[in-house]
Amino acid sequence: MEIKMSVHHKNRIKHAGYGQNVFKAYEDAVNKITIQIGSAFLQEFTNTVSYLCIKGGKAEAVLFCKRAAELRFKNLNDKMFFEWQKKISDVAKISPKACKVLLENNSTTTGSLDLSSWLDWIDTGLRYGANSIDNMADYFSLTNQVSLSFFNEHSGTLMFTNIKEQLKLELKSLFNITPDLIPNKIKFQSAAKQRSSFSDRVFLLPPTYIGSSKRALKTYQAAVFHMGAHLRYGKKSFEVGQLKPMQVAIVSIIEDARVEMLAGLELPGLNRLWTEFHDAPSSGINTAQRMFERLSRALIDPNFHTDDGWAEKGKRMFYQARDSWDDPRISRAIGNILGNELGQLRVQFNAKDYVPNPVYRDDNNELWAFPEAPSEDMQAHDLNVDLVEARRTTRGNKKNSKMQEETSENENEKYGIAKPSTVDEKSGRLIAKLPEFDYTANKLRKDWVSILEYRNRLGSSKYLDYIENEYSEVIQKSERLFSSLSLGPSKKLKRQAEGENLDLDASVDALISIRTKTAPEQNIFENRSKPSRSLAIHLLLDTSESTRALVPNSSKSILELEREAAAILVKSFNKTGDPFAITGFSSNGRHDVRIQTVKQFDEEFGMSNEMSLAGLASGYSTRMGAALRYCGTSFNKTLTDRKLILLVTDGEPSDIDVNDAKYLKFDTKRAVSELKNVQVDVFCVALGKQAGKHAEQIFGKSGCVSINNLSSLPTKLTNLYVKLTS
Amino acid sequence: MDIAEFLITQKPNYINVGDETDLFEAAFTNKIPVMLKGPTGCGKTRFVEYMAWFLKKPLVTVSCHEDMTAADLVGRYLLNSDGTFWHDGPLTIAARNGAICYLDEVVEARQDTTVVIHSITDDRRVLPIEKKGELLKADDDFHLVVSYNPGYQSVVKDLKESTKQRFCALDFEYPANEVETNIVCSEADVELEIASSLVKIADKSRNLKGAGLNEGVSTRMLIHAAKLSKNGLSLLSACEVALVNAITDDQEVRKALRTTISACI
């Protein structure tokens, strides 16, 4: 039966007119994969090949077959294979271009991630590129900083950005220096060769040390402390002069050892840290790279003995010059001698392939004064020309805009402070970029959503009058209630006429007065003051498309009722004097979270606000977490003890660029938690049973209430406010 | 009250770092109140104890706090079975008996409390005790000393200018490394090598002042760490408990301190 199936599928591809290349690739793949996991995969596999041929092109189908045959997930079985190919197929359906890029890197990505992480990485890419196929292709390409950052996140590799602040503190503590720490630009394929580099103001570091995941933190620490040692103990740069590339490399090794030994004398722990990385064996092949590694180890570890006479000689000379370690000239002197000897031994040195080892060491470019422009000499040295150029443009040049942009991008921004922007959009004004939580990567993605403020549609200027008439009884009841509310801390009051406790000082004074036959003070009690009212409230109204729907048994829409409820609350806020703000929100993808500002905290509620409230209109989707975070930033200048966001919504978080139903729910939950950490409470009024269910999952039972009789919203919202704030 | 109770009979262990003893003695001779300014745990209180011992004067110490009232300094009437009686506060005791009165962390007290010292710290040298109807003339040997940590200054917690200007001020810093090492050695009774490592740690941590820490590690904390290390605790663990955990709750700063400690040991 299996053989029959196999023949059937093969014939399907053979006779479909896709060409011999496709069939051959398909047949090879099927044979190899069947041996691994059996033939259950065949049907879907064949479907995918067929689809790719039709939609993507035959070359893509061939690539797919090759990659399928090479798939190397650990413990690969038919279920895993099915998930892999389904995801490839999903991407192909969205964008054949992005799928091609994905397939090209498939060996790398599936070799570095397990299936679950790989699927999450793909999903993140689909979200990232939801509005742009080019972005999606870029994401899968692994050729730029952004795509590498995402990939490394998912692979669990320690990112430099995760520990940057810690490294800065450690450099300040140990060396009392504060350089900018900036991730280097890196191509994925050359990552293993990447080294750090530095100037007096900037340390460039790899965004991640590929292959060093187990001791990534130590690698970064070793790297920055090594560069710190150069700054502390290095003097001015060496002149290249007539030195050959091999001599330059050897002098650099001696200088590395010199500054490390000096630093280690003051801070012995650093010496232990760096020594850990030197693992060159005591004997081995005599290539330049290996001999340099033995020399490096011999210099830092006097207990290391090697069969390599040349390295041992270097060690002897270095330690004999111990009393002169504070003089950089010994590096050049020893390096010259060793370089000449190595030349006489006819050891070949390939400057192009040379990489300073161990991995934490810098590229040594800062040690050398290069001629003004990259020349043939530099090419001969083949010291990383790009880095030299980058450093030349930044050395002593505070105005280098690229470095400044990177510096400002990498500055640690406090969560909750919306980053303002002056970019004007055609139909909305970009006012902030805020983070969003990706639960699949367990990561808060910085600047993921764009908040745009839209010009308000203006309604009636007599709106509050209309509300006053329509809801007069409700308004009167609520005003009575509000006047008896109070919040905030109570204070101790001494020398009171009444109170639960005696004021000791006042009591003693009174007794003294009695004994001295003078009239005593009557106020001998202690009391506590009523709490002073100190609350700011931001009313956040869902204005998504679903609020256009009419309320059952009513001619009013959900949004109309939200507006009316808000207007009643305005009357009450004015009575109590609580600072308040009102905002309507909706969204059209993460790049367009739409805010309609009805009233801000620092303005009086006037006619324009009234008309803005009356003019709120329904449309688009409900990216709730982003809206909550935006509201959170609005409290930055309020000085009240309590801060509350009162969210009124008829649905669950959703948006057009998010397929995963859980994604925005998790993000909203996360936003609520973040706001709580900065003492901003969030309470959700959910309109309808279904909305109530979702709200409970996100805000918890005590963080929400469900109003099923929507017509009662105006009344209930006011009562709810009284309850929440008393 | 027997003022002799306030005499310091055993020589406090204090190592001069500069000419502070001479300066204090000069201020004492001229009855100029002294303000000691410096970070916490750098030896201000120990210095005052030393000077009190050296000058053979009683020392009355008051730890100031926000709830302190003028009555806490000057005195109050109390009740017993025989009736009311006046009880001198520490400032009055010192003024009456020619002692040194030391107000530690004076900036913690409210400004309306600290103004009570004004009349006794200018050339009048009198302390009005309104409740008794007494105008106490301070003894010739009375001397007022205050301390505070400028690093904790804020708009709310600061001395009035009129109070500050009644004093001459001595600046205290953490001692030089060699001196601090000797202090840790002798106070904690530990070997020079351990004391030296601890002082190195403190020195590095002080680079983080204003960049993660309000203050670096103090000499007092080093002495704590040194003492802990004598009881079977490794130096790393002693530092964790006495330095890292005590000085900050910020996790990143803690990690940086741990790295610093590992580098120094």
C-alpha cells in the first residue's frame, strides 16, 4: 500500500509538467526522508511541492525539496516534519519571496533552533512583516542587525543588549570609565570571526558571541575589561612603519598580554577570568594562528609550558621584562624579535584569515596609527578596513551621526515614557512609539507599535446640555455620592477636642496646669484626619468598528452609550475636582494605533472637549495593550496618590495584523501588570457577556465588571466609579 | 544625673587622616560649634568620641529623627508620685555641665526643632527654657557638634542657612587606602591581605556613586564583612551579606558589585 501511494505521488509530480529538475529533486528528497521518518509525510509534501511550483516557481520547489531532505531537527519524526513543511507552506502562501529567503537559510536556522523555537521565530517574522513583504524577507534573511537580533532572541543566545547596562556599571566600578557600548554590525556568516574594537569613547561589541552561549556573559565581561585595560595601561598608538603584517599581529599579542598583566596585578580576578579563555594545547601544528595562541597562553599563564620553543622564548623575554611592564615599548621590542624569528622559520601568515584569539580579545586596530586613507599597505595588513573607517569617523568626533543614532537608540528608556516624535503622518500625527509583549518569545519588543493622534470629528456643542436633560436624575444622585468620597493617606492630628487616644504631651501639660492651679487645655486627644482626596482618572473608550452596532432594544449604538456615560462622569468629575482625561482608541495594525484625544489632564473641560466627545466615531480594531500603555504615559505629570485607567470596551483585544488570538490578550495582560508596577490601576468595564469573559481572563475577576444590559451603561458607569474610588 | 556617666574612659580607636584633630581642638578652644560632613560610615561619630576622650570632656549624643521636638532636646516636665518635676533634655544637660553635645544626623530633625540651638551656638551661649522660666547660661566647656551626610540633602531635608552659618565644618571622606586598611585590620582583627582586598572593593564601589549607588561601600560595612569572614564564612559570602545585599536592591547594580568583588579578591 505504501509503495502504491509512493508511486502515485511520484507520478503526480512527474507528469505535472514541472520539469525534470523538480522531479529529480522531489524523488531524491522522498527517498531520503522516507528512510528517516517513513512515508506518512508524502501527501502533504507533494501538495506543497505542487503549490510552490505553481505559485513560487520551479526553482523554489527544487530548493524546498533539497532543504526537506537536509532537515536536521533533533529526533526528527513525521509529526515534526509535517509542522515544518506546513509552516513553509504558510509562509509561501503569504509571500513566495519571503519563503525563498527562508528556505535559503533553512539549514542555518533549523540547525540552531529546535522546532518549537523555529516555529515561534517564523510567527514573529510573520507579525513583523505583516504590512511589508520586504520586511518579512529581510527578517528571514539574517543579514542585518534587526533580523539577527530576533533570531538570537529565539535561539536563547545571550544578546549584548541584555547585559549592556550591567557591563557599563562594571566598567565604571572597575576602571572608572564610561564609554558608549554599541553592538557591532555583523554578518551572520562571519559572526564567528567577529571581534570587539574600541576607541577612547566607544566600545564596539558583537551583538552576540556565536558559539559562546554557555559563557556568553563572561565573554562579554572579558572583552570589555580587556578593552578597559588597554585604555588604562596603553599609551599612544604604535606606528606601523615598516612592520610586516605578521609583526603587527605579534606586537599586538605582546601588548594585549602587557595590559592584562598590569590590570591583573591590581585586580587578580580579571587575570583568572581571562586565563579561562586560553585553551591552546601545549603542542600541535605550527601554523601562525596556533603558534600565536600558544604564545598568548604562555604569556598570561606562567605555569603553562609548551613544546613550542618560539612561544617559550616569547614567555621568557616577557617575564624578564617584568619590571618594565608599564612601558609599551617592550611590546614592540619583543614583538619585533619574535616576528623576525618566525619569518626565518618560514611560517606562513595569512593576514586575511587571521583573527586574534581568544574570542574576547579585540581586533587590535586601536593600537596602531594608520595612514590617513586606506591604502595598499592597509590592504596588505588586512586589518579590518571597515572597522578602521568606522573608528576614524568616530575618533574624537562627537558629531558622527551614525554612532549618535545608535547611542540614542541604545539608551535605556524607562518603560512608560512615550517616545515623542515630530514625524507627521498624512492622516494622523505620530505621537509615540511604544513596546508590545510577544508571549511566544517572552520578550517586550521595543518601539513595536506606533501611536497616532487623529484630528477629532466634532459633534454638537450642546452635548452636555442634552445629557443633563436626558439623565438629570442620575446626575443628581451621583453628585451627592461624589461629595462624600475621599481618598489618600490620613494624617495624625494632635491636641484635638475629640479622639480615640489621649495625646500624651497634651495630657501631661493639662495635668501640670491642674497641679499648678491654672486652667488646663481641653484638647487632650489624638485623632486621624479624613483622607484627602487624591485621584486622577483616565477614561479610555473603545471606539472600534464593533461599537457601531446597535444596542438591543434601543436605537442607540454602543459607542453612543459610551459617550453618554462619559459625559455623565464629566459632570461628576467637575464636582469632585478629580483630574481626569478622556481618550477614544482603535487600531489598524501595529503601525497605526489610533488615538482620539477628547480631554487631557492639564486642560479644563470646555466646548472643544464637549464637541470632541460628541464627535467620537466607530471604526477599525482594538489593540488594547497599546492603548493602555499610552494612557499610562499620560499620568507622568500628575501628582495624585492614586491613578486609575477606566477602560470601557465591548470586545477582546484584536487587530488586523495579528492572527494568533492569544497574542494581544497576553500583551494586554502584560500591559496591565506593567502599569500596576508604576502604581497605575486598570479597571475594565466590559460590555456584554462575551466581552466579560475575555475581560476576566485578562484583568482578573477583581479587575473588571461585565454590564450585560447595555442601556444601563450611563448609570452603572457612574456608580462603578463611586465604588472604585471610595 | 551624674555627668561622669557620659565620660569616655577608654581610648576610642581612631586614626587621624589629616589635621582634623587639630582643627577640632582649635574650634573647641574658641567654642565654635563644629559640623562634621561626610558619607555614612566614614568615622564621624568615632572621631567625636575620640575627641571627647582626648579633651576629657563628657559626651552627650543625640540621634536625630523626624519626630524629635524641641522638648526632646531641651527637656520637659514629668510626673511622679510627688508631683511634677523638670527633666533636663540632653542639650540642657550638656550646657549645664560643660559637656560636648553631639547631634548625629542633625538634618533628620525638623527645622523648627533645630532652631532651638540658635541661641546657644552664637556668642550669647544661652539656652532659654521657657517652661521653667529659666535662661540657662552654658558652661564654659559646653561645645556643640553636629553631623550630617550631604549626599542625602534634599529640598525638604536641609539645615536652614541661619543654622548652618553658626558652625565651622570639617569634611570627612573615606580614608586613604592604606589608612582604611589599617582601620579594618584593627577594628575587625583580620589579616592585612583580607583588609586590603576589602578596601580595594570599597574603592571600586565608590566609582558607582551617582551611577547606581547613592553611596559607595563605607568603612563600617568593610568592618562588618571582615568580622563575618572570621567566623568560617568565605570572604565572597561575607561580602555578599555585608556589602552587596545591604547597599542596594537594584539587581543590575548587585551583579556589578559581585563582579567587582570577584575581580578584587
